[in-house]
Amino acid sequence: LKIFLMPDPAADAISSRAFLRQLLGHLHEIDSQTANRLAKLGLQTVQDAVFYFPRNYEYPAPPTPLNQLRDGVDAAVVGTITEMDLRTTGDGRCIVGALVEAGQDAVRLLFFNQVFWLEKLARGMRVMVSGRPRLSGLRMEFVHPQVTILSEDDELPCGSILPVYGLTEGLKQALMRRLIPPLVRKAAPLIREVLPPSLRQAAGERLQTSALLPIDQALCHLHQPTDDPSLQQARRRFVFQELLVLQLALALQRRRLTTELTAPAMPANNEIDSRIHRRFGFTLTGDQQRVISEVAADMGRQYPMNRLIQGDVGSGKTVIAQYAMLLTVAHGHQAMLMAPTEILARQHHNTLSSALAGSRVRLGLLTGSLPAPQRRQILDRFAAGEVDVLVGTQALLYGQVVPAKLGLVVIDEQHKFGVGQRAMLRRGGLDPHSLVLSATPIPRTLAMTLFGDLDISTLREKPPGRKPVRTYLAVKQWRARWWEFVRQHLSEGRQAYVVTPRVVAAPAAMQNSTTLAIDGEDSAEQVSNAQQVFAELTAGPLQGFRVDLLHGRLPAEAKHEVMQRFAQRRCHVLVCTTVIEVGIDVPNATVMTILGGEHFGLAQLHQLRGRVARGTVGGHVCVFTDRDGDPEENERLQIFAQTSDGFELAEADFRLRGPGDLLGTRQSGLPPMRIADLQRDQTILTVARELAQELIDADPLLEAAEYEQLKKQVLRRYGEVLELGDVA
């Protein structure tokens, strides 16, 4: 009987997992309408709610009686709204006012140009107001305070830290605070630990702090922190876990490339190396020699090279790619070079054709605009081994491209392609070596996350003879003088670019829109556009010079013809959009005008600047803005004008825009960070990377029992996108 009545651990485990999987709509605390709204946030089960981390926190001061408020001293007050009004000022601004009363006293709230408060607040609402009051006349007032709407049964926070959750229509912060923390307290003890004690201890020692919190404590402190130190401890634990899981996935991918995949070994002996160098016809920089040695060593092994070459504009990355492709052909294998645009693909093809003139290397070009018969012919020749190097666009990604003996894939401007697209190029049989190029230097923390599965080589040294580019920020009043400066350079036989952010003007019907979008989308602003600028320049400041128009909407053949005219100096000025941003190489172009500069990111501006001074003559870039005011007031443009180092600009761009914006679609495929911040958490990222590599070195497939849950999480989150099926 005693044995029969003993609790069954297996049954307890099943019941705990059942509770975590329970639908929120089946809990008696949550009605069906609320459950539907929670579902819009992706919250279906108890476990979903437990791991719905707050996006921020409020630190409200304890409520102060209205008659004890002091001018300029932060405070929080609780009361009821008794009046709401809207006023306008003589200069066109609007002011929303609210009167909050508590007992016999009252305080006024003011919001300038924020009409939405009229919809959020209403008479009779009970609110908590936090901010810095000021004395205006005989009454205290708060300007743009933080306002929390309270239900009648809401307890006052009394100085506690309040979680701030992401919301959707119909859900209020007060409701989320009532629902989620109690669920977390009940569910946290049932959550399986992912990080074993030894790993939590090791991470704490590397971070020079105490051991990381167990998962149940961390969850409770994250959703309902008792003080700031406990909140930071909880956050540190989950940031480390998120970054460790990513770094383990990348380490497994690196290991897979070196142990599971087989590539053709193509060593560079002295004869092949000398033959390739003779093709260059110029002296390589020290950086280029070093990186070529790294690439040659990689390609001499029997597992795939997986290397990223990052270098500033004009540092000579294409030479490295050319060496790798010629080394591949020398060993009887084929190479593919993929570029993000047809213009750049054609330019690569032309450059290789000139460099390989008189050689036995057979080139092919495959782009989306090729007529079907030519396309079929190229594909057939490549499949038959009659094309050694195939240059193309994303058309190379698709199944009809079947190489005879592929040994190398080169991807130019890699940030235009996601991890999934890169993986498509590794197809069956012997896996090709992979070389990816980036003219946009990558901040260190992004390199460790987005490209952690690649070896990285850096080119900083510029080829000898390259002259500097001078960058100017100009106000509208300088335009006449600037166009005279451009005319002078054109008269001396030089060429110029004029770059705009938009192809055409916004339709008149959309002038009242509040949406700003570039490159042909509708906009409420007057944004410089290529067609209008082309018309104005040909009839005005640049009359008498041959001016061409280039943008992404032109047919492929038309774009090719325009670029050919410009490259052959049959055109003096190219009015264009960012279609020339990457890789365009016309050494005689020395002057660039950028209109609407505030609409471009730092990386874009730097890439554009890289199109001038590509020969032995220095360059000039002048940036105008579409908005009134001094462009010196724009921090991004100031940094651009003062800094020519692409690596410094990359770090500044990372600081200004944050990782979310920079990641965007550049590495499509990797799930977004849920709690880690790649700017703030660089130290934790470094520790996570170190420990991940040590774990994989010691236990290559994470087979130890203590890592079972950690391995499952790695595979759930990154197994499919990083092709870790063999690990599973």
C-alpha cells in the first residue's frame, strides 16, 4: 500500500508539461476575448506567456500628495482626470491639457503636439502621473509626463519596478501586469533548466560576477523584479543563454564544414602562383598578399573554405576573388561569381574578360535579362564543362544551373544575400569552396553573430597611387557655385555622378501622406528625384555636356548601354539613384553630387563616395539636403564628412542605427534577438563565443547528458536555417 501511494515522478513530469502547454484561453483568469488578443502577440500557451519578456521597465516614484509637490523634483501622483481640453497657439502648435484631482488639490498635465492623448485619456479615469513638476503661476503642472491608467482595483506600485510588455489593440499594460507575473511564479519551477550549474558558474567567473541565476529565479526576477540588481542578474542570465545558443549553432556549423563536408583540394604551388600573379600586371599590397595566402591555404585543404573578405572601398577585394577563381580553374574545376545586380555582374564579366584576354579560361555570363535561347546555351555549356568561370546574378541560385565540376563560389557584396541563399550554392557531391566579399566593413559584434560560421580576412591597406576624396556638406545657397565647380572638372575631361534618393517625384495625390519612402514610393516630402534633376541639369547648369539617366526601373539592356557610354567617356555626367552604389568602377569619374543626403544611411553614403577617385586623380563629393537648415546639424552627415575610414563609419552606423536596423534583411534567415542587445552586451557575447567553442571542442555533438536541453534549444532555434540536421 505504501509503494502504491508513493508519488509517481513520471506522472508529475507529465502534469507539469501539460500545464506549460495549456492554452491561455482555458485558464479561468482569462476570457476568450483576452485570449484572442494575446494570440495576436503569439501568446497561445502558458509557456508562451512565461517567455514573453518585458521590453522595458518603469521605475515609478512612490505617490506624493499633490500639496507636497516641489518645483523641479521628480514625483509621481495618483488622481482622477476631471477635465480635458485642446488649444492651439498662434504658431500653429496644439496643446492637450488635462486636470488631475486628488482630494481638494489638482495638478495640470500638458502635452504639446500630441493630439492622441485626447483618445487615450478621458474624464473619470484614475491615473498615475510620473515626471518632473514645475510651478506655473499658482499651480503645479507636468509637461509630457508618463501616464499609467489605473483600474479601480489596481494596487499602487509604491516604488516597485514595473515591467512594460509589448501590447496589441485591446490589451492594456495593467492587464498584462496582472496576468503574466502570477503565471510565471506558478510555471517557473516547472521549466527545465537549459544551462547546467557548471556552465552558469563558468559564465559568471568569465563575466566577473556571481554564477548566473537558475532559470526559475531568473524568470521571476525578470517579470517581477524586486530591485535593480536582481533585474540585471536575470537579464544577464537570459542574454548569455540567447547568445550562447547562437554561438553554439555557429560553432557546430563551423565544425560541420571542417569534418562532415568534403571539398576538392586545390593547393597553390609555385608554378600556379607565379602564373596567376603575372596576370595582375601590378604590385599587390601587403594586405592583399596576406589574404591571398590565407585563401590559398584554405583551398589546399579537403574541406570547404568558408571565408569572408571584408575591406574598405577600393581596397582590392576583387583581386583576391580573381586569384581564387584562377586557382580553381588551374586545378580543372569551375568557379561561379554571383553579384547582387546585373550592372555589377556585367562589370565583373568585363573586368575578367580584359584580365584574362589571351588565356584559355572560358567565361560565361548569366543574368535574368538574357533571352531564353542564350540562357539555355550558357547553362548547357556550363553543365558540359565548357565554361570555366560563370558570372551572374541571383539567377545562379536556382536549380537549372548544374555545374559539371564546381570548385568555388564567390559572392560579391555578401550582405545582399541571406544565409539561406548562400546555403543554396552548396549542392551535393563535393562541396565547393566559398568566398564572400563585403565592401561594407562589419562591426565586430555583428561579425561574431551574423558571420560567426565564417573565417574573416580584413583588407585595410589601399593600393598605391589612390588619391583621397574630399567631402563637403553644402547648403542650398551654394548650388550655383557647386555646379560651376562641376563644369570646370568636366571641361578638364573628367566625369561626374549626380545621385538622388528617388527615381520620380511622389504623385500629387499623395502629398498629404505622412509616409516617407525612397526609390519610387510615395512620400509627403519633396525628395530629390532623378528624372526631375536630369531635366533641370540638361536645361540649366550642365547644358552643353552629355548627361545620361540611370535608375533601377530601366530595362536591363538600357542600363547596360548607359553604363557602357559612361565607361567609354561618351557621356560626361550620370544622373542616377543608388543603382551605382556597389562595385561600379569608372576611374575617370572624380566628382559626385549627392542630393537629399539625409535620406541615405552612412554605409550607403560611403559606398557612393567610393565610386569616385578610383584612378590616380583625387575626388570631390558634395552633399546637399532636401530639408531647410544646415546639414552640419545632421549627426550622420557630419560623421560622413569627417571620416573616410569605412571601419570607423561601420561602428558609427552601428551606434546610430542599432543592430536591428542593420540586420534587417542583410542576413535573412537567422531569427531575431529576443533579449540580447548586440551594442550593450558585447562583453557577454565575447564570453558566450569563447565558452561555445570550448564546449564544441570538448564535446563536438553535445552528447553529454547535462547538455541535452541546451542541444535541443540550439536545434529548435537554428537547426533548420544552419542545416544542422546531422547534429540532431
